[in-house]
Amino acid sequence: MDIQLKRGLLDVCVLAAIKDKDSYGYRIIKDMKPYLSLSESTLYTILKRLETAGMLTVHSVEHDGRLRKYYHITDSGLRRIEEFKEDWKEILSIYRFVVKEEDNE
Amino acid sequence: MNKQEFLEQLRQGLRGLPREDIEERLTFYSEMIDDRMEEGLSETEAVAEIGDVREIISQIREDVPLTKIVKEKIKPKSPVKPWVIVLLIIGFPLWFPILIAAIAIILAVYIVFWSVIISLWAVFASFIAGAFSGVCSAVYFLICGKAVTVLSMLAVGLLCAGLAIFMFFACLAATKGVIWLTKKAAIGLKHMLIGKETA
């Protein structure tokens, strides 16, 4: 897959994984597993990028005598998901057009 | 491999990156291992699931931008001692011109590369101009009624057009070559600063 496209997809996937409630690294990976496999270092890079872009915030919570980092989506992160949905409506209609052209050949 | 060994190897492998960066990554991986163990995996299994530590190191090294590495490299490791500052000030007339000269040489070499590219494109442009003016003057001499001159002008014009096409591909290849060289130099610089992958 095109690297730029994949990067955008992964960003939105991670945002979706923390959309309903705050989540932590391992749970994000587990939640995404049925759809796509994500390595720890890739996830780290994505989380860092989203944090810098202000799409999520990080806070530590004590769990079982150790600290665990939880990721919380911001308004700008939620907006990103909405934008993504809009973009894909357009992409899907282009896709249908491309597929139709091939069928006619 | 247990968690401690994994984290220690990771720390060794990331040497050269900013300290906060390394600590943050280590905390991240440590949490990932702990969470897996909480699910019932043994320590060794949890570490194995994270993946090969050498692969992780090389991926992180690729991800970290060059500017960050350079910044870390020029940051003094320990507080600068007073005599070093004195020496730097006294030696200023000596090291400053050398530094400037070194930067100028590197810059000059780079400019030379691009000058070649620019002159190649200039040749290409002049062939285009030659083709255009050849055809134009052919039309002019046609009006004047000088048949031999018309033919020779047309011939020159077409020759220039043909050469321009060849020149275009040559220029394109040369430009791509210099861009490739620039990228290689940047990667080389990165390796020079943080060292080759340590096994």
C-alpha cells in the first residue's frame, strides 16, 4: 500500500481505538489486531505524532503498583475522524467508478 | 531473554539519541511487557512477543529525524569546564576561520554539482531556442524567396529540436542523480553521527 495513505489510515485507526474511552498502548494493539497488526514501535511513532499534532493527550494512571499511560482523544482528534469519514465517501465513489470501468472492458 | 535484558539491549542500541527520548521509549516497552505478563504470559514469552530487539532498534533509528541526532551530538555531555571556555575564546581566531572554511568547501562542492545541472539545462534551453529561431528564419527566407537558405535554416532548426530531445533525458537523469547523491550524503552523515548499528 502507498506509504502516505497507510500512515493516514493508521493515525485514524489509533484515534478510533481511543474514541469511546481512554485506552493504553497494549489495549490499542489488541483492539486493532482483528483489523491490522501493528508493531510497538510503529504505535509509539503514531502516538507521538498525534500528541504533537494535539489530537490526543497523555496521562499516567497508577495500576497494580506501576504507572500506565492512558491516551485521551481531543476535539481536534474527533474532528480528524469526521474528516476521514467524509474523505472516504469520496474515495469510495471514485473506487466504484474505477471498478465499473474495469468491468466494462 | 527477560525484561531487564531486553530493556538494557534497547538502551545500548539507542545510544546517541536524546536521553529523554530513550527513557520515554524504554517506559513504553516496559509497560507493554508488563501488560502482556498481566494477561498470563511468562516474562520470556512477553518479551518474545514484542519482537527482535535489533529490528526494533534499527526501526527507531530510521524514524528519528537527523536534526534531533545532531542536536544531541553537539550538546555537551558534562558541564563545560571554565578552562575549556577560556581555550575556546583564545583559540577563536584559529578555529573559527577553519570552521567557516570547512563549511564553505562543503557548500562549494554542493554548488558545483548544481551548477553542472543548471548548465546542462541551459544547453537544453538553447537547443530549444535554436530550433525555434531556425524554423522562424526559414519562414522569413521563404517570404524573401531564397530557397537554399530556407532549406538550411529548416535543417538547423530540426537538428536543434532533435538534440533538445536527447538533452532533455540527459538533464533529467543528471538531476535525479544529484538528488539521489544528496539523500545518500544525509544518510551517511546520520550514520557517522550515531555510528553503524551495533550488534
